[in-house]
Amino acid sequence: MKNLMIFLLGKGSYKDDPKYGVIREIAKKRQAEIFAFNAPMVHKNGFKWFDKREDIAAVNEALAFIASSIEKEIRARHLNYKDLIIAGHSQGAFLAIAIALLKGAKEVIALTPAFYSDKILEEAAYKNFPIYWIEAKNDMVVNEEMKRSYKILQNAGFDVRYILSENSTHDKFEASIVEEV
């Protein structure tokens, strides 16, 4: 494999998660090896990155944990952030976008994301990568306002490629999205 994909799951555990199958197929299409790790906080379904998106300190702690984990991996492989495909789901999708804005990336693949940080947008140092924003039409977790938050990034000049997955839910994605990214 030539490329490296970082995968940040939302709440849960990546090892047995059904979303991981779609991510595997996207990685295969990009000839990428996946580096995934669990979030540091315990959650009833496994792990989580933070409790509430309004808790800026917890979001910053999650970003620091992710950056540290990624940096160990890319040092070992002699890569940098601009070589990475950063993917995530839900909380992990928000964090994938955030870490790419702050550190750089080759591209971002965000499954059922929401973007809700003016501070990160203000601190964004990198813009030159596509963000594949994949919304699940039947998502009952992410509210309508958050589903439309991709427009914040578009209005700020980011290359957001919006994809609506008609038959997907928050946790189950139709295989056809692999061809769309």
C-alpha cells in the first residue's frame, strides 16, 4: 500500500463497527492502509472523543490526543500530514475535518459529519485538500442544522464535495458511496 488513511470513529469501537467495512473499501480504492485507534474516553458502546461539542476544552484534548497518535505514526513511516487521507464518522468526522484544517491532509472523508467550531475555522492553516462530506439521508442522530453545516466550510472557501447517500442511516452506509468518493 502506498497511502495511509487515518480513521477516527465517532462513539463506539472501530474493530467491529459496520462503518469500518465502507471505510475499508474506500481505502482499497485509494490503495491506502488504514491506521485506526479508539477514542480515549469510555462510552456505553465502546469509546468517545468528548461528551458535548460545546465543551471546547474536551474537543481540544481530543485534537491533541489525535495529533499525538498521528504524529507517532507518520514519524515511523517518514510521512507528513499532507500525505494522509483522514477519515472519520460522526464525532470522528468533525475531528477529522478539524485536524486537517489545523495540520493539513491529502483529503478528508467525513461520514455523517457536522462542523461547529468557529475557533478551529479561524485557526485553520490549511485549505488545499478536498473534504468529502457524506450525509446519510436517513440520519436520525445529526440534526438538520448540523447536516447543513458543510456550508460554513464552503462559504469560507474550502473544497467541500457534498454527497447525499439516499439509503444510508447514521450507522449504516450503502456501498455505492465508495464509487462517489
